[in-house]
Amino acid sequence: MEGALKRKLVGEQLSSVEFVQDYVQLHFDGRTITAFVWPEIEIKDSVFRFGEIEYRNVLCNLIGIEVEDLFLQDKAFLVLQFKDEKGIITINLSPTNPEIISEIAIFSDELDQTWAIFD
């Protein structure tokens, strides 16, 4: 899964962020990560978490920036690094995460009609 996501998202820009009642969608020009746990955003040495005043602004500031790398860290975190050290988005995929109700995240690709579930 990691290799497929890397091939599809590295080099793509974050084209929009959609906040829905209890989840967020990260759009990459026809590809989407729907996260049912709120990702953390790291900018330089600061980490921003959902509920903090600047969280939405910091996440939206990544719109238009290309993904430079994507990897699974410790098999528990999906990490998206953006070009020019503009930021890092980390999604906690650990099944022991207390925020998890059912799925953790879904990746969908409108371009080739594929999808994957992280649970």
C-alpha cells in the first residue's frame, strides 16, 4: 500500500482541504485521503493539533504545495512531507488510537477508480 500511495501522491500538490463535521478530506487533484482521525501538522519545530486556534490555517497553508515524500513511520503513522520543508502531515493509523471508531482513513483515486481503507 505504501508504494502505491507514494507513486500516486509524491509530486502532486495538495489542491484543497475539506473540513466535514467529524473528519477531514485532503484532495490531491483527483485523489483524496479522508481521515477520520485528525492529522497533526508540523511546521518547522511546531506541531498543530485539531482544536488549536491556528490548526485550520496551518493545514490550509499547505494548499498548492507538492508532496515531496510519503511513508509509513513505525507502521503506525502515515506521513506526508511537503516540498521545501513547508510542512508535514501525520495521520495516526494505530489501531490503539482512542479516537478510532471504525475506519482510520480512506484513500480514493478518481483517476483509476481505486480505493483503500486503513483500519
